[in-house]
Amino acid sequence: MVFWGLVLARGSSKSIPHKNIQLLDNKPLIGWVLEPMKNSAVFDDIWVSTDDKQIASIAQSYGVKVHDRSQESATDSSSSLAAILEFIKTHRGADQICLVQCTSPFLREQYLKSAYHLMIDQKYDSVFSVYRSHCLRWSIGLNALNFDEHCRPRRQDWTGEYVESGHFYCFTTALVQNDGILQGGKCGVIEIPKKFCLEIDDMFDLQLAKYYRNFF
Amino acid sequence: MVFWGLVLARGSSKSIPHKNIQLLDNKPLIGWVLEPMKNSAVFDDIWVSTDDKQIASIAQSYGVKVHDRSQESATDSSSSLAAILEFIKTHRGADQICLVQCTSPFLREQYLKSAYHLMIDQKYDSVFSVYRSHCLRWSIGLNALNFDEHCRPRRQDWTGEYVESGHFYCFTTALVQNDGILQGGKCGVIEIPKKFCLEIDDMFDLQLAKYYRNFF
């Protein structure tokens, strides 16, 4: 079984220019995930797929491999799925891949180890990271989606829901190639405490992340 | 039409002792909502319902009225609905009430004014605060709840959902007394930017709130 880690890191980004290499405590965001990926020691190889020379250079400084991502799979409208399929087509050999997103910098190696355990030891087809939520949701048309408004649940009476945290998605290459999905088959999750789940979408989030650093 | 603001502020709190009067920038959490409530000038009266002498005293220092909340409606298992009904039974006279939660300290008076406009000028039966979310959610049993896992939505292609922000719930007293609900009838929402939607559940959130203060 060959298990690869993969980071998709486009050069262009709408919200923050060169978001993937913005600095958080003097370390680029991509470094925040490459370090726990390396330290977890669960991957046979770690790849960064990018269309950008500067990102490629930074990735190499972390001792990981670089895939020269095609322009077609790196546009604003490209899906992660398309970029993963393009990567798999070029680099064969992995049975399982863990897509790690550098927009979730507070990744801990223990969560990758837990995902490895499910994927490799327990032979799951897919495993992704989540956090637990008790948010009450409504459709834009104002229909209650996850509770009965005539009997609002108390937090302690409700197990809640999982929300994709965005840290990682592990899948067999068979699942993504044959079924075109990242989540399916024998599917599991790794639950991550909410405080590690800040996602960097804009400059506000990036500044907030600097403060989170005071706590861990 | 008589429109009252109401804050429910129990003395006991599981996560943080006396949470409602914990200090954020030297101002108790309850002050963070009483000030915009007063400044909005949309309420004929503002009430704090509490079973705690210290909270009552702090509420009075903000020049608002205090309801002596019964022990039965202030236990860990009491619902907000029960506490509202108890309040309404004791203090008659309001046609509409706006329940404001001091666990959402970054309330802005403009949002209360917008809610007033809908409730009073547009004669809505209920209006509550929300933020827009594009989170992908799963049941604990791992069924995708708000998307098709065979065709994961891109953020730009999906209007998203509303999530209750927790800042406030406005309703007619008729709605809550006759139907036992806070949300229904002619129902609307006030959409609040996510950065104002931090909810204080535990000490981590409270410390985080201090940093949010750097931004606004």
C-alpha cells in the first residue's frame, strides 16, 4: 500500500494574493501543513501541486516533491477533484492519497496518524476531518433545516452534526478515479476540536490566526 | 405598539461561572449588549431577567429594568421559551419582544434598528439574526446533509444557508403565547457579517473576543 500526501497550492487566489505562502509567525501557510505531514511519518511521499514558481521553491525547501500543475486545472473555476485527477494521471503509484489544505493551518500530526490508521490498518475507502456543530440552520427561504422550530433542541439533548473542517480528505485512488468522488465507500471521519479549525479565507482570518497562536 | 428588549441572564452557568458579567475590555458581557440596545432607541423598555443579585445590580447600573426570575425558570435544564413565558406572565404590556443574548457581545445597534423596521413598520411576527454559511455538513451517521457528495458545490455556485447567529430573536407576544414558538408567522432575518458573530461559550471564546476587539 502506497499512501501519499498531496497539497494543492495555486498561485492565484481571489481573497488574499499568494494566500498559500502568506506568513503566519514567519512561516508560510503551506509550511504549517507540510511540517505536521512530514512529522506524522505516515506518507510514503508528500507532493505539492502548483502552477507557481515561488510556491514550488518554498515547497522544495521543505523537502517535498513538486507537481507542475497545468494551467487548465488551476483556474478560479477549477475544482479540487479536477486537480486531483490531473495529478493522479501524471503520477501513478499511490493506492491512497490524503489531500491536505493549507487554508487550515492548525493541523496536528496526531490527526493524520488517526486518518492513516483508518485508511491503511482498517482499510477505509475515505476519511475526512470534521468538527462537531450544534448550529441551527435555515434555508435562504427560511425553512428550518436541522431542527423543529416548534421544539428547539437544547444543546445537551442533541448530538449535533459534523461539519467538514477542511484540514484533509483521504481517499483511495480507485474511489476518485472510478467514482469521481472524495467521500464514499467505507467512509470515516476524524473529529478535530473546534479551536484547531480556523480556516483562512481572508485577511481577517489570517490576523485572527496570529492570535490563536497564543493558545497553542 | 409596545416593543421591549429582554436579556435573560442566569447567575449560574456551566462553562464559565457568572458568564454574563465576565469582563471583556473592562465591560461585563451584559453591558456589551445593553449599550447597543439603549443606543438603538428602538425599545420602549429594556428588561434583564435574572435570578442573581450581582447581575441585577449591574443591570440597574445601565438604567434598565430588572425582572426577578424564578428559580424554576433558571435551572440548567430551563429553556429560553419557559423563561420568556414566565417573564410575559409577570410583566404585561409588550406587543413585541426582542430577546437579546449577551453571549453574542459584538451586537451593533444598526441590526436592532433593522429588526425594528421589520417588526414594527413591516408588521413581521418574528425576526432573528443570522449569518451566511457555506459549510458542508454531515449527519453523525455520515450522510451528507446539505450537498450532493457526487457533485460537491463550489462556494461561488451556492447561495449557502443561514445559521442563527444568536444575537437576537424578535417575536410578537401573541406568537410565543399562542403558538409557543419564537420563529414563525411572517418571519424574517437580519444578516450579520460573520466577524461580528463570535459566541462566548467558554474561556477560549472569551479570550478570543479580546482579540476581535482589535479589529472593530
